Amino acid sequence: MSRIGKSPIAIPSGVTVDVANGVVTVKGKNGQLAQEFADIDVKIEDGQVVVERSTDDKDQRSKHGLYRALINNMITGVSTGFTKELELVGVGYRASNAGQKLDLALGFSHNIVMDIAPEVKVETISEKGKNPIIKLTSHDKQLLGAVAAKIRGFRRPEPYKGKGIKFVGEVLRRKAGKSA
């Protein structure tokens, strides 16, 4: 049986969870999220969300843990939220934002201007002597990860000098250069 799927999800105060017609809707102080589900049962018992499956079929076993994790991420997102930080490593790499527009100078001939989804709050931190940091905050973990991956994809960290856009705390695999 799924270890993740078995454990119930506690509903914190200020968060409401509704289950109707194959859709779980979660509302909290940070916003509202909805997730469709199929082949499993989602119940609310004693201030907890319980995810159960009817058979031991392989498809249902895989969905059991998946939907439990998705619902847990929704509850965490609307109550506390998620944050990802990206660091720009490289000479002349800069980031600035005006509202939801992110302007990146990454060594190309033109700056990259990216419109960020309204659900994701963007903030740029530039301190003298330190690498610029892009701080992304949202209640939707999936959207936040997709936006962060898109930004990182503009200039992935290279293995020799480590230049590029990396997540804060990410450990890069470094290679030795030419041995002459």
C-alpha cells in the first residue's frame, strides 16, 4: 500500500476544502486552487483529508499517492505559500522587474523580457558585491516550478565556471578544464 497515500492531511485553520463531482477545491488566505481526480475516493473526516482507493490495481496505486501529494501541496500553498529563489552567476548578468515583467541581461545581444503569470509574485534583489537573485512566490507549486524552470532555461549553469542561472542552494557538478 502507498505510504504517502495512507497518511491523512490535516486541514489548518483558515483553510476550507470542498469535494464535489470529482474536483477538490481548496480556499485559503493566499487564494483558491482546484484539482480534478479520478479512480480514487477523497473524503473529509475530523478536520482531515483522507485519500483512499477501492482496489489494488496498479493504476489506482499510482494515483493514490499522486493525488494525496497534490492535495497536500494545494493546502500548503493556500495557507503558507511556496518560494523559489534563482541566482544569476556571471559577469554582467542582471535582473530587474517592473510589476510582472522580468528583464534579464544574460550576455546575449538583447535583454530577455518575460511576462510572469499574475499568480506568481516576482522580486529581484541586487546587492553590491553579490550575485543578483530572483525571488518567486506563489500559492500554486506547479506553476511556480514551471516559471522557475522557464527562467533557468534561458541560461543553464555550465559545468566549468558555473556561470548561468541556478537555484539558490543548488549544488552543481563541476568539471576540470583542459590539462595542458
